[in-house]
Amino acid sequence: MKILVTGGAGFIGSHIVDALLAAGHAVAVIDDLSSGSRDNLPPGVPLHVVDIVDGAAVTRVFAAERPDAVCHQAAQMSVSRSVREPLFDAQVNCIGLINVLDAAAGVGCRRFVFASSGGVLYGDVTVPAPESTPANPVSPYGITKWVGERYLKFYAEEHGMAAVALRYSNVYGPRQNPHGEAGVVAIFCKKLLAGEAATINGDGRYVRDYVYGPDVARANLLALTADVPHVQPRTLTSLNIGTGVGTDVNELEAALRGTIAGLLERAGRGRGLPAPVHGPARPGDLRSNLVDATRAGEVLSWRPTVSLDAGLARTAEWFAARA
Ligand SMILES: NC(=O)c1ccc[n+]([C@@H]2O[C@H](COP(=O)([O-])OP(=O)(O)OC[C@H]3O[C@@H](n4cnc5c(N)ncnc54)[C@H](O)[C@@H]3O)[C@@H](O)[C@H]2O)c1
């Protein structure tokens, strides 16, 4: 199959590109490189540096590439920017999505997979939330993910595509951008590898469901290519992608500090790493968010394979090699 990955030069998108290539598929990428990087892509993958808000440019890429399926990862993904600039957020996440859906329908794409979010749809939940949990997005970013799924359903029914919305929990791993507000694992890796204390917001008792990037990429590969009864033309299937295991930020920092201390010791750079400092709490941060991915197991035979300890070790090694 030929698959077009939007946002393919980003963190999750580039792992999806790797998984698709390893499974023998042809891949092309659209990315405006606003947060992604060419360096995330293997040589030879066609990269169209295009803003998805530019509908004519998106249509030209689809006409040239004529993909069989689309994996839509490109997004404005800062919650706080969405609060400050809801119009910009909606332009990228709604108008951009519609441009990609229109172009996909125009060349007869059979499947469309969309990066949705369990975190912003379900809000504060102390037990893993199934897909049937009523959506209650509070930020403009969350609203665009919810609206995005509705557009996806409309295009699936109108144009005969099989559509899948994957509702990720908190994704982490190699290539995540450590300079944003999200991506706590990447941010802590950067700090600790520089020998500096990690800053924990508030009391750190914020529970999240951390899932490893390449595991999420495998979910996308299956959603794009698996021949399974639930993924059918004219149907939207929404699936949670996470582990259902909760870890708070204090536990996460302690685990990562132990991993990085061991890594530095083995490299002959062993020295004690400073304990974390606590900064102000971030207004609006959810206390707990977990997703139940049972349905992804039933529909796609997907299960997370990398434990948090193993994933943190691989991520720390990746950042250490570039520190
Ligand atoms: N990282 C997470 O924990 C998480 C959780 C839930 C959902 N998601 C969703 O997963 C997707 C990928 O996120 P990520 O963590 O890999 O982030 P990322 O920032 O690394 O990837 C997004 C990519 O999209 C590109 N992009 C942004 N705006 C664009 C535009 N207007 N036109 C073309 N390309 C554009 C960026 O350059 C980047 O390469 C996003 O849709 C995000 O909302 C991520």
C-alpha cells in the first residue's frame, strides 16, 4: 500500500513512517516542519513541506502521490496555545483536517487514520476510561479533536472510507520534542542528562497513562493496513491507545533519575543527580487520566509491548546519545 503520513516528520509520525517502511509499504510525508524535523525521516522518503491549512497545496500533493490511505498526525498540539489562540488552533486542527480529508476523498483513499486524544476527551478519570465515556473537552485543542472525529465520521459515510480515530494517552519516546510544554519525559531527560534538577509542577500528584511511541506507531500500522471485521468502508471506529497503568509525575521523575544515573555511571560520568524542585501548579492540569485499550485489543489485536521501565531506558539512551 502507499500511505501518506501528515506530520510524518514529527515525533509520533516519524515512528509511524518507520513502522510502515519496515512492513514493506510505500510512504510519503506532508509536514510544514513547524515542530518536526527532516532528520527524523529516513533518507529517500518523499517529504512535501506544506502547511495543511493551504488546501490547494495539499490537493497538489495528493494528486502527485495518489495514496491508498492517509495517516493524519499533523496538528497544533499545544493546549495552552489553543487557549491563547483558538482561531489558529482551529485553522490547523479543523480547516487543515478538512483539507486533508477533501484531498483524500478526491483521490479515492480507502482508509483514513486520525490522531485523536483520550487525555483531552475524557478529562479527570481515576480508572481507565473506555471509549463509551462521554466526551467533555474543555480546551480549544480538545474541542478540535472531538470535532475532528465528527468530521471523520461524516467523510467516511459520504465518501466510503474506512476511518479510525486512535485516542492516544500520553505518548513518550525517542524523538519527542523536549522544548515544548508537553512531553514531560523528554523535558526531564534533557534536564537530568545536563546534571540539573527536574522541575515538577505543583505537588506532582498528577497521574498519567504513559505509552511508548513505537507501540503507538504499531497501532497506526494496524489501523491503516489490517484486514479486520470492524474496520469497514463508511464506518468510523474510535479506539483508545494506552496502557491503563497510572504513574504520577513524582514516580516518573524518580524512575527516570535512577535510569539516567545508571547510564551516566556506566559511561564513567557517574555523579549524584539532584533531587527535583517543585514549581507552581499549572492551572487546569487534570489530576488523573487513564485510558482502557481493551477494544483496540479486540479490534486490531493491539496491545502495548514496552513497559514503562524499558521505554524510559530506551528514551534516556536516545537523548544521552545526542546530549
Ligand atoms: N504526544 C502525545 O502525547 C499525544 C497525545 C494525544 C494525541 N497526540 C496527537 O498526535 C499527533 C502527533 O503528535 P506528536 O506528539 O508527534 O507531535 P509533533 O509536534 O512531534 O508532531 C506534529 C507534526 O505535525 C507537523 N505540523 C504541525 N502543524 C502543521 C501544519 N499546519 N501543516 C503541516 N504539518 C504540521 C509538525 O511539524 C510536526 O512534525 C498530533 O495530532 C497530536 O495532537 C499526541
